[in-house]
Amino acid sequence: MQETSPTSQKVHFVGICGVAMSAVATALWQKGYKVTGSDSGFFPPVSTHLSNLGIPYYPGFHPEKMIEGGAPDLLVVGNAIASKNPELLYAQEHGIPFKSFPEVVGEHLIQRHSIVATGTWGKTTSSALLSHILKHAGLKPSYLIGGVTQDGSPSAVIDQGEWSVAEGDEYTTAKWDQRPKFMHYKPTHLLMTAVRWDHADVYPKEEDYFNAFRKLIDLVPKNESPADGLIVACSDNAKLVELLDETQREYISYGKNEDSTYRYENITETKDGITFTIVYHGKEYHIESPLLGAYNAENVTGCFAMAKEIGIAPGDITDAIKSFHGMKRRLEKRYEHAITVIDDIAHSAEKVKSVLLTLRKAYGGSIIAIYEPNSGNRTPQSKPAYAEAFKDATTVVIPRLSKLKMDESNPEKTFEGQELRDTIAETHPNAHYFEDDTELVRFITTDRKEGDVIAFLGSHGFRGMIEETIKTIAL
């Protein structure tokens, strides 16, 4: 980790309202840096969190506000910030240093032993659980999670131990740096969950996406002891195994595959969580987890494997797993009585399919899915993936989609809500589109019965519809 003397340094975060940006801003503030921030808008819980800590922030991007009390020593620029942002332009014109968010993470948070949890899915839960396990074991890790845990723990911490855990996001670093974010995190240890083509907006070809992971694998030290260099990978994902075989890298495998070094089996699912067994060289470990979904057995097993391989006692690992309640917006139960309201970040057809399968196994009533995809899953290339993706939902509802910041250099147009509904309706008999949020809430809350589930799935905040839904069914 780069040594600094923070007491006199002012760091301004352009785009501070993101979960990860605000978390790292908080971590630097707690280390003694003078932190300020700006963004296009502020909403709870981030705005509440920043206010409670006393971190100054303001809406909009105003260079005159940014330099109040003295110009910043460094600008940290979020991924979504445009190249013509007035604060960024001011910094460039006046010689104020600026860095991308991943660069700052790499310099200030990443430690000598750097675990990066990465993959198309499962990386947020895996990085959070690994951080929880290392904390439980007393290793005092620094960590970065791209989400908010159910227990309210910080999403980023700079601590005193020699280990760090970072969620390795494959999305691009910044407008001026098209490398994946995870290339800045100096991995000595990789936990790889899965690879399947995603983010078509920045990886228009499948091979572009897979090449990003090939380069990441190459960063891990070779022929080291498990404490100094290690890859742990899910052997159930054929493409991931193919990538690792191509690079001729040794790795520890996990999964339900019979040949896995760490194999999970005998899964029991209920609405209260999962139980299962991990088998390692003939020895069995009983696992109890409050997480929903059989797929989380895979995430937990990967974390168990990594933790055990770096020397944490199995008893400490299983105790930590039992006390980890997961992430907000990952099958989060926002309301649970006769009717259950779920909030999940599933923003692609693949992730929706997995979440709905989990809900169908745990609940016996109707499942009403309200879905809004991210930008990469509104492109023409993403359309084939929607075939049968919603088969476990009783009803599918598409809201008016949030406006996207369009890349003017990309001539390809993304589709809107009605077209998305029509695409889904090709393989689902009960798909609807609502332009009006009030009408949508009225529709999904009418004639609901005990055991029904209303699931909000997507990368955006649903403009208060979740809260209105809960208020309506709680009457």
C-alpha cells in the first residue's frame, strides 16, 4: 500500500453518490484525508451516510464549490463521469491531479496479499463473504465491496492487516482508461466464479470479454505457495475452465462437479436459507447459511476453499458463514408477511433466470417480476438471451425504463420498455408494460394472495415503487 501523510491532503470525489465511490471516500476520510464530493443527485442511504459522517457534498458539478477552502490535491473521478464534466475540465486546465476510482483503490486499499473476487456473477456476495471470514478470523483485512451488506458494515475499509479483498469488476475503468477495473488491484489471489459474455456495451464481441479475464489471470504470481499466489475457480463453469486450461495455470477447483477439489452436495433450500455439505479429500464440513438460493452454495464453497487454502481454520470459516446475512439488493426481503417483496440487482436475462428459479423453489405462490435491465442488456445483441428467461415468473412487468447516458460515438440505439416487453412476450404469455408508475403499483398489488412474491429486479432504484408497493400491501 502506498504510504501517505493524509492530514493536509484534500481529495474531491466527482460522482461520490455511487456505493463504491462513497465507501472509498469514507475510508479515506476515516484515515484523516479532507474529503469532499459532488454528484448529479443524492439519495439515501448514501446521502444519509455522508451527512452523518460530516463529509461535505453538493448536487451538480461546480468548480467554484470544489475549490472553496482551497483547491483539492486530487480528484477521484467516477466511471460514469463525462469527459466534459466541468470539475474534471477545471482540474485539467489548472494542473490538479486526477485519477480514476480503481487507481485510487489500487494505491490505497490493496495490500501485499491481494484477493480479488471476480466473475460474471457472484463476485459481490463472494467478496463480501470473504471479507467477513477474514475479519472473523482476526486478519484485519482492507476490503472493497460493490454493494451494501445487510448488517450495515462499511463497503470499503482500509485496515492494518496484510490482506485485502476486492470485488473485481470487469467494467471499464474510466472514459480515458478502457482497461477493466480489476486490472488495478494487483491480485496475488483470484477467486473466479464464472465467465459468460456480459456488458455488450463495452465488450461488443465475446472474445473481447474473455480476453479481459485472460489478462487478469496472467497477473497472478506463478509457482508460489498458497499464501503468496493462488487461483480458486468454479469447475462447473465450462468457459472458465477453458480459459484456465488455455493459460496453463494450476488452480484449486470448487463446485458440484465430482472432480472438484472442494465439492458441495446435499443442498436443502427453504425461505430461511440453505444447508449443505462441502467435501474436501473425503472430509465433510456441514454448512448452514441464511442466504437464499442453491446458487449461493456455489459462492459459499468458493469462499470456504479460498479461506481454507490461505490457512484459516475450518471451524472459524463455518462460524463466519453462519453469521453472514448477505447483501442488500441480492434477494433482499424488503417486506415479509403474507406477501413477500424482494429487491434484487438482477439486471440481465441470465441473472433474472437464476433469481426466479430460486424464488420458485422457496415459495409456492404467484411470482410477479418487475424488471429493468442495465445498459448492456438493452442492446440488440442481448435480445436472444430473453427467450425463456422469465419462465418461473407468473407475471412479468416492465416499467418505464430509466434514461441512459448515451455514448454519442455509438450509433447503435438501445431499446425502450415497450420493445423489451414485446421481446419477453415472445416466450412468456403474461408480460405487461406500464408507462405510469402509479398504474404499475396498482396492477401488481391487486388481488394478491398469501404466499405470493413481488420481485423487483434490476440495476435502478424503481423511483419509489418498492416503497409504494409495501405501503399498499401493508394496509
